[in-house]
Amino acid sequence: MKIDDQQLDRLLRAAAKAPASAIAPPTAAVEYRTLASWRSARTVDTFVGMLPWLRRGLFLSGAAAACALTLTLVADRSGTVDDEIETPDAVFTLALSR
């Protein structure tokens, strides 16, 4: 719903002319009930709820890193550096010759 400027001006002028009503402070019973309900309301901290998932993620990422390190150290190192460089060089030469 769109309110144009004239309607908004009329609304603000009417609100300015309205008598201000004094609001009394709340009674002691209302204050006690409000504080009691505020204290009894327990909000769950989202970080605490996520701690088990973060621990699992940390464990799984550590296990994956350990597996990768183990596979790297156990890998067959019989190939020479020339063999490793020669294959991509041949592929690039073939690709550039077309």
C-alpha cells in the first residue's frame, strides 16, 4: 500500500495535535513476572550446538590429511624427474602443433 506525501503530512499533523497520555510505571507484580519470564527463557547458543559437528569435521579433515600424507610417503618413487616432465611436454607440443 502506497502512502503519498499529502496523506503522510495529514497523519503527522494529526499525531502532533493529539494529547499526550502519561504512561504510569509498571507495577511491582508486572516487573517481577517480566523478570521471572526473562530469566526462565533459555536461549540455546548456536555455537554450543555446533561443537559436536565441528569436532567431527576436525577429526575427518585430520584423518584425510593423514591419509594423503601416508599415500604421498608410500608412493612409488622409481620414476625420474625427466619422465615426469617429458609426458606433459609431449602433450603440449602435440596440442600446439595442431
